[in-house]
Amino acid sequence: MKLPALLRLALACVALPAALLADEAQRVVEDAAKFKLARKADPALPTLHLVGDSTMKVGTPGQKGWGDELARFFDPKKINVVNQAIGGRSSRTFQTEGRWAAVLATLRPGDTVVVQFGHNDASPVNEAPPINAKTRARGTIRGVGEESVEVDNILTGKREVVRSYGWYMRKYLDDIRAAGATPLVFSVVPRNAWKEGRVVRSRPNNYGEWSRLVAEAAGVVFVDHNEIIARELEKLGPDRVAPLFADALHASAEGALFNARAAVAGLKALPGSPFADAFSAEAADIPAFVP
């Protein structure tokens, strides 16, 4: 639906809580020109594509995305692992900037695509200058519905119809299937946030839950990366997880490996074990996740 101009302006200029603004400042926005698409090592092999944000791939010193650690757990003679994530992108801007179209053109029947978004979707849909005018205007409408809002995008200078998180996620799944590839939906990685001795999950009424709802409605396999990591963090306890985080959200090199191992646990639990023959020896000690 189109919203009245005054309501659009209110959405654009709404003040965010101080805690959320502080969290937003940690979410890097990579220069797309410095992050060209990665190439398949062997075009003859099937490819596992990774599509996401800075928690999957990041260029900030001292931080590392889990996607950059995943390839070590696969046999390069059997499968390519290609990390196409880029920091600062939401489910919306990964598409509107043309990144998704470029990735989509590389898909081949038999490929698999992991889609993981949500952290940057919580950003403002648009903003009035000068607030973060160079880095934001990337948010989506909360939830999985069909709502829309029309804005004059402060970054592009163009009119844009912004839709819900669920709408953009559904488009990924539809596009992947149309290319003959298999989509996998991953929930967002958790922050280093604790409540009453437990890691705070991305649910209810949040991106972890919404990603699950989108996957289930589309009949797509869902990997609860958020839950898998959270359980492993809880085994360590809040005092021992600090080395795994570079800040409240992004991982250190050690944390990226930790999160990649959690991803492997989720992939090993997939129905039919589609990657069973593609894992490397380094993945042998990682048990399949048991919900």
C-alpha cells in the first residue's frame, strides 16, 4: 500500500532509541567497488553460494565473517564455496544495488544458495539529512507481510517502493528456484547479548523468527543458525565468549570459525544429508545439530 506523504516523512525521520543507534554504528557499510564478486574455483563443480551481510563477510580490521571460514570444511575437489556477502547490506539493498542480479547470473542447476539477512533490515527505511545520509536508507518493513511504503531514497535520489523483510526474502527463494538451484534460509547470527544467563535469541517477532516463517511457507529448508550458535555460546558462558566477538555483533577470527562450525552442524542436519560426500576431513568432528 502507498502511505500518505506526511506518514512517509514520519517514518523517514523517526528518532531511534539510543541503544539502537549505538548498535547501528557498529554495522559496517562496505564499499561495493572493493568487494567484487568471488569466482568459482572450478566451474565444472556444483557451488555453495553464500549471500548475506558483514556477519558473513567483512573488511573491517579485527573482524571476520563466518562465510570466509566455511570453505575449509568442504572438499574443493567436490564443491566450490563462494562467499558473495557484503557488509552493510539488508535483504533490500543487496537486491536494489544490483548485487543479487550479479550473483543470480552465476547460478547453475545443482547449486545451493545460503541466504542470511536481518541485522541491517532493522535500519531506517529512509532518513532525512544529515543523519547517516551516506550509509543508511537500507531498512525494510518489519515482518513478512505484503505492506509497502513509497519513499524518495536519500542515497539514490530516486523514488523507491520499499517492502517487507519477508517480501525480499521470498524473492531470493523464487529467483534461486527459477535458476534450478536450491535455496537454504539461515537465521541471523546472535549478538553477544545475555539475559538471565542465556543468549538472547532473534525471536519472537524478530528476524530469526521471520526467516523461519518465510522458509516454511515456501517449503524451503531452514537452518536455525541463531539457535545453534546460541546453544554453543551458552556452553561456554558469558565470561568466556568475549574472544569470539570483535564488538557486540561482529565476530573475531576465532568467532568466525566458531560460527562456521555451527553452520556445518546445521548443514549436516539437513534432510537427506545433501553435503555428506562434500565435507572435508576438518568437518569430521562436528556433530549434526539436534533441535
